[in-house]
Amino acid sequence: MNFKQLITVHCSLITSFIFLLSSCTSTPAPLPQTTFLLYRFNPPAFIEYSADFQPINEIPFSIPPACGLANLFAPPFGKFLAIELTCPNGHTVLFFDVETGAPTQPVTASDAHFLAWTHDGVAAYLKIDSFGNPRVIRARVSGGQEELSISEYTYDLAVNPANDDFTFTFSRGIGFGSELHSTQYEVRTTKILYADQFNYISFARFSPDGKQIAFIKTPDTQTPFTVGELWVMDSDGSNQRKLANADAGHGFAANWSPDGKRIAFVVRDNLDDGTADQSADALIGNIFIVNVKFGALKRATQFLNGHAETPIWSPDGNTLAFTAVVDGRMTVFTADVATAGVGMPDPTGSFYPVEITPIETESACCPAWMRK
């Protein structure tokens, strides 16, 4: 073989090798599309917004007669919203396809409460038939379900964002406190993480990396609306510590920022108003942000005649969306919190000058970011 032939063979081998490399390289999966939506009561519809919060689509949906909207729950990924309704026979959960506008009812039990989505958004954990044969099930959006072998007294469940391991919390009643357990889903092993005989543990939430758990402590009393505490611990139950005081009893969860550095939550401001202990309408409550590492607090809202509800982070961590009831009117706001609570320790709980913007002029609630 002469020199020219040798060069030709060599080049052919290189070309073949490059072809094999390119054929083995998979095409990157497209990034999920993110959309923001809320529910407008009149005329009834879900409103979808662009990145700059301009309305771009309406999906008609009427709440069934005699029912009320309790909340919306967006999955980590997917096109199905979970809608929880309060109806005469108890709570009902629907799966709602935001692309087709079609609702489905995963269970026909007379009472169904949403607990959590699976980490991949293909199924949801529901507490059903609370007053008959209480149990927790895993209902798939495509149909079908399975029953979990956990306590029938479970009232809260949180899924690890990295897998299907989860925590569940239960209480045997007033005066018994509560217990938080963790479960490895695949092998069905369970262990206790935290027990408190004086408080109810509520809204346990994993950090985005799954390494920590935040939760609200609510005093185990017959007072319906009290002042509780925001706590955090490692996901194995170690390093338990209080971060701040928090509102308790109204059902407002504390939520992690996408980078896991901050937690947004609701704080009761009218501590001296005994009426607010008994009436949800009397609450004056606002959103605070706490830096998890330093414990620094920042006040994000300053409502004086109403309250903010559970804050929801945008996927980029720059915006909080929340329902607020002010002067008896319910609507949805956003808050620009790109840098709130990020800096060095500030124990004063000072007001952070964020921009608060109403999104909908009509009565509305329940903001959600969807990734699909």
C-alpha cells in the first residue's frame, strides 16, 4: 500500500469514527415550557399568562353547583392540574387537562383530599373516605390506583423531588400531638423522623435537592387559628431547628425557593386580636422570606386590612405569586423577590421593598406555575 492509499484509508476510518460518535449522541430533550395561570370566578375560567403576565388564553371551567374551590395543585411536570373542591358530601379532587379543558374524577369516594403529586407528576396521593374507611391511595392521571399501607390517620404527605420516597404525618387526635415518618417507596420501609406530643406537624416540604425538610408546627389545642412555628431539619430527621414564628391553622404552606436558599411563608400580624383566634376573616397576615442558612427574615408584603395566602415561587425564583384577601375581596398578586432574603444576616425582619402587582382585576385565586 502506497502513501496515498494509506492516507485515504486513514481518512475513511476517521470519517467512520466521527459518524459513529454522532449517531450515538442523543438529541437533547427540549426544555419544559412554563406557563402561569390562575382561576377567575366571573366569568369562570382558568386564565393563562405570558412571561410578562399578560393574559394569552382562557380555559373555561365552571365549579359544580353547591361546590366551592378549595385550591389548585400544579404537578412538578405535566399538563394535569389537581383541583380540590368543597362540596356538600365532602371534598372532591379532579384532574384537569389544561390543554383540552377536560376534567376527570380519579375517585368517587364521598370525601377526597389532595396530599401530593409524585415527583414525575404521573400520579397523586389522595386521602379518601375520611369518615368511613379512611385510607391513602396513589391515583394515576391515566387511570388506576393503589392503596398505601400507612396510618389511616395520615393528614399530610410530601414527596422527595428526586424519587418516590415520601414523608407522611398523622395524629390520633387532640391531645396526642403528631408524628412525621419517612417511607422508601420501592422497598416499603418506614421509619419515624420526628414526634411532637404538643404540636401538630403540618405541611412538611422537601427542599429542592431533597436534603432538608421544612414544616409548620401548630399547637395541639382546640383553638382553630393560632400562631405556630416554621422549622427545618435534615431529611434524616437530624439538625432540627426553629426558623421563625408562622401563621397556623389557616392551611398556608411554607414553600422553598427553587435554589433551596429561602423559604416563603405567612406570618400573622394581629397577634393581640382574640377574634383572629376564632375567625379566619379576622386574620391580618403577610408573607415573609427567611434565609435558611442565616435565619435572616425579610417582610415581603404589608397588607393592613386582610391577609396573603400560601406563596408560590416562580421556577426562576424571582417572583412570588399568591392569593390575597384584602377588604373582603379576593385576588391574585405577584411580588418581585429576586434578591429578597438572599444577603447577609438581618435579624430585624425589616420590610424588603418589593413591587406588589395585582394580576387580575376580577375576583380570582389559586395561582400556579405549570411545566409541560
